[in-house]
Amino acid sequence: MALKHTDLWWGPPKKFTLEQEERKISWLELFYDLVYVIAISRINHHLSVHPDVAGLLDYMYFFAVVYWGWLNGSLHHDLHGTSGLRTSLMTLWQMLIVAALVVTADNTHERFTHHITIALMVMQLYITYLWWSVGIYDKVHRKMSRPYTVAYLSAFLLMLATLFLEGPYVQLLFYAALLLNYLPPFFASLTRKQIAGEFRLSSSMSERMGLFTIIVFGEAILGVVNGAGSLHELSPEMWLHFGLSILIVFALWWLFFTLVADRTCKKGLLSGSLMQVLYIPTLMGLGMLGITFDRLFESVSTHESLAKMGFGVSLCVFLTGINALIVFLEYPEAYVQLKASVQRILLVATAAILVVALCFNGYPIIVYLSILLAILLLTILALNIRWLSLRIKQEG
């Protein structure tokens, strides 16, 4: 059947049932990620300015909201994106909404309800429309998107209700709306078992998630640079501290992109959705590492044990997240035994870091960072030895 002239330039969404081909990440997707670089940076800045329980709760909420927005936009482009004008406009409109959300997030807490709520509601309604509108062109998608439409609209109504309430109920409704936003894929897995069972995250979507992780790694590097730059004296001790910090970030980069990135997720909507959700605490831990780097540099002179403890615990959260993500990744049959060994090695490393964070945070910062780096390097060495021994065994 011939395409209509409007289809050629407007470009209806790609059908959900079409097999996901190998494709390269488009320039539009990379441009789309730029606004999320700014969003993550602002969220991290907020926690660094408010390093208390309320600030941590705000950080966790906003990180999950921003990730939800990024994930929906990325999945929509991956599943239904075309080279037509419609995909470009949909992407740019969401970028505009997220940019507005970042602007309102700079308001003081007293003005939070009226400004940030409206921005959140606009984003909520837009993402709801994003998925609902595809059903106009694709009947299969219309069946799959029903749980999404109902949950997202319900979340929108909860946000709307917060404009007329005060006190602790407001925050509870925000958290309830956030929970609703993450539930639809699990409902769809139960109600659309056949389609959900055949679903698999594409390699391009796995690459996109790696790119989002790079954004958060950038914040960790920025934390090191800002921490070093905030000191008035660039002493040899500071440069040693700087070098150890950069090496720790590099070690974490090696662990994540060796063990998690470029791996295929297990088949099924449930596995893919669980893996996507597990990225949230994993990247939160990485993001908090970047925030605590500032305070670690300040603690060179003050010997603040709380900053060291927070840094070690954030490190444990990130490593635990990697360990959990591995569960949902497919490895060649010959590497199944290696996968179990990798998880055990990571578990031992995480436990060792937690002991250091809780019991040895009174040590000088250089010693403390050296111990943590040594644990990470030994972990990398153990993983490489285990991999090499398996390869030698296979070739022998």
C-alpha cells in the first residue's frame, strides 16, 4: 500500500509489532539527552546545598521523576521513532517541558507547590499523550498502552489534588503519583502476557541507558573537579587526593561498562522493566558519590567522618546496583558460571567497603581513599583473573 504524502513528511509512529532492527543512536537522541545533563546537574546541586534528610528525599524524588521522563521519551523514540517531522517535534517539545521543570526546581521550598507542581503536571500529561497518541495508528500498541494511560492519568489527578491540600498529604500524593508512573509495565506484563513475553529491550536502548549513565559519571567527575577547585591551596596532599578520586571514578566506570553495558537484557517486558527500575538506585548511588566528593575535599582539614561514611555507603549502593543489574542480563552459556563468580566477588567487595565506611572513617582522607581504591582495584584484578582462567580452560 502506497504511503500518503502526509506520511512522508509527518511520519506516523513506527508500529510496535515491527521487529527492532540494529540501529545507530540518532543525533536527535543525543540532543535530547543534553537537557537531562542539566537536569541531573541541578538535582545534584540541590542535594549538595541541602545535605539533610529532607534534601535527600527531594533528591531521590526528583531523580526518579527525571529518569522516568527520560526513559519514556527514549523508549518512545526507540519503539516508534521515525525520520519524520512528528518524532522531531515530539522530542523537542519534551525537551522544552523538562527545561521548564529545571527552571521551576530552583524555586524556594515555600513556592515549590505552585510552580513545580504545574511543571510536573505538564510533563505528566504530555507523556500520557505521547503513548496514547500512538494507539491512533497502531491497534496493538493501543492494547498495550491502556495500563499506561490509566495509571498516568491517575497520577496526573493526584498531582492536581496537591494544589488544594497542605501539610504532609502533599508529599504523600507526590510519592503515590511517582509510584503509579512506574507500575504500568508490571500491569501490562500480567494482562498482555503473550505480547509482553515477546518484548525485548533493543541493543540501541541498552546503549541509550549506558549514555544516561555516562551523564551521571560526568557529575562524579565534576564533583572531583569542583572539590579540588574550591580549595585555596593546591598542595601536594590535595593533588594526591585528586588523583585517588579520579582513579576511583575510573575503576567504577570500568566495573559498570565491563559488566553491565553492551549486554542484552533477558527477554520479556517484566525483565526489561525490572532492569530499568534498578537503574534508579544504582545511578542515585553514583550521583551521590559526585556530591560527596565536594565534602571529601573539605574534610582534608576537618577530618569529617560523616562525609567519608556517606561516600563509602554511596559506593556500596552503586556496586550493589551493578550486582542486581547482572541478574537481568544474558550471558553466553559458557559464561554462566563466570556470572555467578562475578556476583560473589562484587558482594565481597561491597561488604569490605561497607566495613571500611562504618568502622574506619576516622582515618585521614588520603588513607581512607587509598583503602577504598585498593578494594576496587583488587576486585578488578580478581574479575580479570577469573575471566582469564575461564578462557584458558576453554581453549585448553
